Amino acid sequence: MKTPDQQSEKRLEELRQQAALGRVDANGVRPQGSPMPETPSYYGLPIVKPPVWTWEVPLYFFVGGAAGASSVIAFAAQLTGASPSLIRDARWIAAIGAAASAPLLILDLGRPARFLNMLRVFKPQSAMSVGAWTLTVFGATSGIAALAWERARPARTVRARCPRSQGIGDAAAFAAALAWERGRPARTVRARCPRSQGLGDAAAFVAALTGLLMSTYTGVLLGATAIPAWAAHAKTLPIHFGASGLGSATALLTLRGHDDQALNVLALAAAAFETYTGIEIESDRTIDSEPLRHGVTGTTTRIGGFFSGPLPLVLRLLGIRSKRARRAAAASSLLGSLLTRVAWVEAGKASAADPRPLLRPPQKNL
């Protein structure tokens, strides 16, 4: 046994002073035969609790993101006077996606009562509380918007008045009757319900606002945790998930047969941002981002990024004059968006199991 001397006593006093300040810079000693593990963790246990999410959560992220972006596209298309079929399909994609999102979230929670309990209070500072209320409002308004659009469609077919027989007031009615009697050809017009149309437009506006949150709040939810791989990209994740949802929404509409130029521009923008996000992840060489670059999760991240970024970007550029290339880009975007959500969830699990980022000494703010 070593006999204490003046140097060792001085060092012991330094350690006591550092301990009083809450931080000791010296490395610890592992006694032989002690139960302390050799790995830097808390007795072999993970320091932070890893997520226990299963397949329902990444699928919920994917479906909810596509539905939310579709509602925004539907409202923007209506404002700009786009094709009615585009507005109709975008509204229905949003409504169907919202209807599928709630069961997926309830499956993850285990019981419907848990989802209802989340609605008992509203906490603006909680991404989970905001998400539950966003899903509720979005589901209701997107459904109303889609049904109101169908309600505003014709319930019956009427005859349009012949322009040469039209007048003002009673004269117009009399001229129309004469036109009917003379057997002149008349075109079929659609009778709309103004009340349903006004309700649908109001619901579409609310659905677009909540849809924007729907497609981005899941990124905020991941970034607000203590898991290093998610927390390190807290600023990028909401925009990343929003762009991925936009790419999925435009892909679904493209596969529905819509070839609007504005739709192709949106898809190009989404693919370009996904490409930029992939480059940013690859250039991040910190320990926090290792699960996004190494192992199975790193491979999944790269595959998802390739199918949602560079590949659809090139196909969209080539598909300016090729409908087949645009459809291939749409299929690639859908696959990449889904794989991206899976990759981020699995990377979070791998990051939580790695104690190294959590045991780094605190860095002083410069």
C-alpha cells in the first residue's frame, strides 16, 4: 500500500476542490475485480431510454407528412385556379391520409383512451401535445373539405341556356323555353351547392394550416428529445420531414395522372432539398451523427436519401418532356420518403445505445 506523501496529498486537495465545483477533470481508476463495467456507461445500461417505437410510427410519419402536404397543395391549387380534378384528388389524399394516421398512432399508443387523454389539455411547449391536437383538427377539416367538394358537385343535370336565346329576367326564361321547344342542342352544366362550397373552402383553409404542421411537427418531436442523433439535427429535421412529405404528395398526384408544371416544380424543389440534406448528413463527422453514417442504420439512411433526393431530381429534370420519367421519379420519391422515416427512427435507437456522446465533458460557451 502506497504511503501518502506531500505530492499525493496536494493532488487529493485539488480533486476535492474540483469536486466541490461539480466537475473533476482526472480520469477514474477501475479497481481490479470491481463490478464497474469497462464500457463507458451506467453499469452496462443505456444512459437514455431508447425509443420503443415499432413499424407504426415511421409509417405514421410517412402517411401524415404526405397527407399534410397534400392539403397545402389542394388549397394553393384552388387559389391559383388549377384543374378541379387536381384539387379534388389532393383533398382526398389529405382526407384518406388523415383517416389512416389516427389508427396508426393509436396502435402505437396501445389503447384509444391514451390518445383521448392527450386531448385533455393543450401544451404549446410540448410537440406531442401539439401533434395530437393537430392530427385531430386536420383529420376533421380535411374530411369536411373532401366531402364538401363532392357535395358541391352536380346532384342533377340541367340544360344551359342558348346564348342567342338568353335575356334578362323573365325574358331569359321565356327565351330558354323557346330554345328547348325548338330542340336546339344544349350543353350540360353542373349545379353546385353554394353552402357546401363555402363550408368546404373554409375547411380547406384550416386543413392547409394544420397540414403544414402535420408534415413538419414530427421532425420537431424527434429533435426535442435527448437522443444525440436526433438532437444534433433539431433544426434540420422539421424542414427535412416537410420536404419529404411534399415529395410524397407530389408523387401521389403525379401517379394519379396530373402533369401540371407547378406540380413538377414543387417535386423538383423537394428532391433538391433532400439531396442537400443528404450531403449535410454525410459531411457531419461528429459522434452524434455516426448512426446516420455507419452500420445498418447508416446504409438505410443512404438508400432512403438516394431514392428521395438525387434519383428523383435527375428523373424530374429528364422528365420535363417524358411522362414515364416523371412517373419513375414519383415512385422513387415515395420509396425514399418511407425509408427515410424508418432510417431516422432506427438511427435514434442506435444512438441511444451509444453512451459516448452523452459522456463527453461539457464544453464551455465561447
